[in-house]
Amino acid sequence: MRKIWLIIKREYVTRVKTKGFVIGTLIVPLMGIGFTALVIFLVGHQSNQSLRFAIVDNAGGIAPVVVGGLDMKLPSGQPTFVVTETIDRPQSPGAVQDGLRAKVISGALDAYLLIPKDLSQPAELHTKNPGNYALFGPLTAALDQALVEVRLNARGIHVDDVRDIVRGADLQIIKVSKQGESVEKGQTMGVAVAIVILLYLSLLMYGIITMRSVLEEKTTRTMEVLISAVHPFELLAGKILGVAAVAFTQFFIWSLSLALLATYGAALSAMAGTGATLASIHIPAGLLAAAGVYFFGGYFLYSAMFAAVGAACSNEQDAAQLQWIAMAPLVFTMLIYSMVLNDPSSRASVILSEIPFFSPLLMPLRISLQTPPAWQIALSIGLLFVSIVAVIYCSAKVYRVGILMYGKRPTLPEMVRWLRYS
């Protein structure tokens, strides 16, 4: 046990002191802070400049209704839209458009709206800034209201307020759970996808780190010295646990940063006037605990596989070609996770989330969307840890044979034969 502890200590101290670990640990929280600040800015930012535009009404009678529907105000109290002029049924449409186009180019106007004579044809908004989508919605709604009013009047139906009549229904989604009900604004889907991506990247990253650690010592012949002092299984266990300690340190720092970001980010967004948007994002403590359990279960499972690949290879090129053995289940999980995302309680989702190679990603996804029965969670954890023992046992056999083999490119059938060695 003392030898395993020494290996764990060496792996941990060596990796924690590297610049890559420090930068990687700090950059994720900093990116989170930057992203939150950007969201607060974008959500709370509104232009304080009115949109100046003219209306060319080739149909006649449409422009006044459009102007009446544009009654929005900016935070400064100024009108959002300023109609500088309306031109009703011009005699020379081409000349009028040329003049308005020149004003748009010179900056005297921001845009001009062209209403066709045939109302079955699309209207046109000519502008230098086609990316200002925030203003296109209200303008389209006002134009729709005007067209509906004209069509009703043409049929002898006179309505005072078309907007109230044609207004659609607002559908509010309420998530029902054992803890109660909450308004759903997409936060559940966002948290679920974020957890899957974070777990996928973390498992892949630390698995490759374990593989390269083994490969580095093998290529530098350090392995021959280590094997003379420790048993191969002790060396494998020490490496896996050492890198796991590094992963736990980084995972703890990221989780603490996430908790602080969620707390103070909501407060900052409330101060900026957008608290209702970000305050609705809530990550239950049970979900974080489940994500941690499945992260470390998945880490031990995949790191043992990556360590076996590193022990079987003699150089980076061979490892790059053979690491698909360990990566394939992770990649396949990312290909099928959308199916679980759409229906987390289906039979296929339940079965796939119980398979140990898929459960580290799929079960946290199901828990974040719609918490499954406790027996399904317990069964998946039990199967996962039984598989960890089996995979580590098999990887130790491959590891014991492969760490001292040089110059020969391993094949999958050959690695299978190594498992039969006593």
C-alpha cells in the first residue's frame, strides 16, 4: 500500500505543479465569468437610437396603419421607430427609391420600407444594417396588423383594434416534479446538455492523460526501473488514483466556481435588470452529486482502458491508432444522447443508461431532465462499479505484458491473447 501511495503522490504533485494544470483550472471559471458577463450585457443591452425610416406605400392606405402599430419606446423614452415620411402611391417609384437609397447610403435614413402594390407579394425593408433583428420583429408585426386590417375592411368588416383580435396565445411551460412546479424557460435543457458535454470532455481528457503518462514512462525506459521495485498492478493502480486525485482537485475547483458564479451571477444579473433571465437557472445539489459519482465512476472505467492502450503501444503514432478502443463507447454515447434528450423515460433510454460504458453520460442526463426511479440509478451505479473492477482486472493483465514490450505494433487479437496469460 505504501508503494501505491508513493506513486499516487508522485503523479499528483507532478501534474498539479504544471503550467497546463494551473492554466486549465483557471481558464474554465474565467471563461464562465466572461460568458455570464457577456450574457448579462447582451440581454440587458438595448440600443438608445431610434430607427429612422421612410415608407413607400404603393398599395395605398397601408402606411398610416403601420405607423400606428409602431408605438414602442426606448429606455430613454424616445420612440423606437421614427417615420420621417410616407409616400403614398408615387408616380415614379423608381426615382423615389433612388432618392431614398441615396439617403440611406449617406446616413440621413436608417432604412426605407417598400410596400408592394400587390399585397400578395412580399414587402421589402432596405437597410444598411440587416443584422438588427431586434427591430425587424416589431416592424413585421405592425405590417401584419396593417395587412389584416386592410383585408377585413375590404370585406366590410371594420375593427377598431386589430392587434387584440389577431394576437396569438402565449404558451408557458411548467415543469412538474416531486419538489414542486417551476416555469420552464429552457434552463433544464441547457443544464442537461452542459453536463453531458462537460462529462464527455473531462472523461476523454483525463483518460488520454493516463494513457500518455504510461506511454511516456515506457518510451523513456523509466518503466523498467519502476517494475523492478513495484508490481505492475500497484503501478497501474497508483497511476489511475494519482490522476484521479488531479481530476478531483480540478473538478472541485470548477464546481466551487460554478456555485459562486450561479450565486453572484444571479445577483449581478438582477442588478443589471435581467435577474429574471438568469435567476431561473437552478442546479440541484443532488444533480451535482450524481454528476460527481458518475464522473469518477466513468473516469476509473475509461482510464483503465486508456492505460492498457498506453502500455500496449511503443510510440505516440501507435497509441493514436489504437486509442479508438477506449474512445469508441464515449463517441457512440455522444451520437445517441439526443435520443435520450428527447425521451428520457423510453425503454431504449432506460436500457442504454444502464450499460456501464454509457451510463456515466446518459444517467446524469436523465437525472437532469426527468429523475428516474431510485432503483434504476442504484442499478446503473452497481453495474458501473462491477464493470470498473472487471475492466481494471483485464487492463492490469494487458498492462503487465505490454509495459515491457517494445518495437512491435500491437493488434486487438494480440491484446486479447494477453488476457489469457497467467
